Amino acid sequence: MIIPNLMVSDMARSLAFYRTGIGLDLVMAISGDRQVLAETDGSDAAFAILSGVGGQLMLQSIWSLRAELPTLAATPAYTGTIYMRGIDPRPIAKRLDPAHIVKPIELQWYGMLELYARDPDGYIVCLAIADGPPVA
């Protein structure tokens, strides 16, 4: 299994986006002093694991990740997209602030209904579900 670990500038803001906006579940959060947090809004977390539809996503604060990997850039940077298959984009499009939507819901020629959104740190996520046969 591949699990992306995203460097985030504000854990509370990122957790709100992925939990409330996207609908992922919090599996675990760790404080800056390495204590497991039973529940958190992210303001006291340095690291978190989220899950949904058979996959996971890790979020790690800039200061925490840079402490482990000092050669990383000082700010989040990513040039790809994270494709989350099996997540219906229709309810998410209704919940997200329109400013986060990069490309509105569209049925692709290969049969996937997709929505592209930008998270608070600029990472692009595509939420997709099969919604009909591919266009010939």
C-alpha cells in the first residue's frame, strides 16, 4: 500500500479540510511531544493518519517533518495530484468552499465522475467514482 505523507502548514486547517470537506476518518493523531491524541481538531497535533475507501493519507506539520528530514523545503510543495478512487464527488462538491474547487465535477471519457480540489496547502486531490460506461 502506498500512503502519501503531506507536509502541512496548519494541521487544524488541513484536518478540517480532509475530515469535514472530503469525509476521511481520523485514525490517529500524535502531539508534538509524541503523545497519542484520542481526539483532536489538529491544533495540538504534529502528525495524523486519515483513512477512507480502503486508503490512507498522512499529514505532518512542517516543523515536525523538517525535524526528521532537515533537507526538505521550508514550505509544502507538490507537483502531482492525489487520486482518490471510490469517493463520490457529488456530496463533497456541495460541502467544499467553491474556492477549493479546481475543476468541477465532470464525467470523463473513461467512465469516472471526477472532481479536482485544492487543499489548504495547495495539494491537488481528485475525488472519483465510476459512474457509467466509458465513452467509445
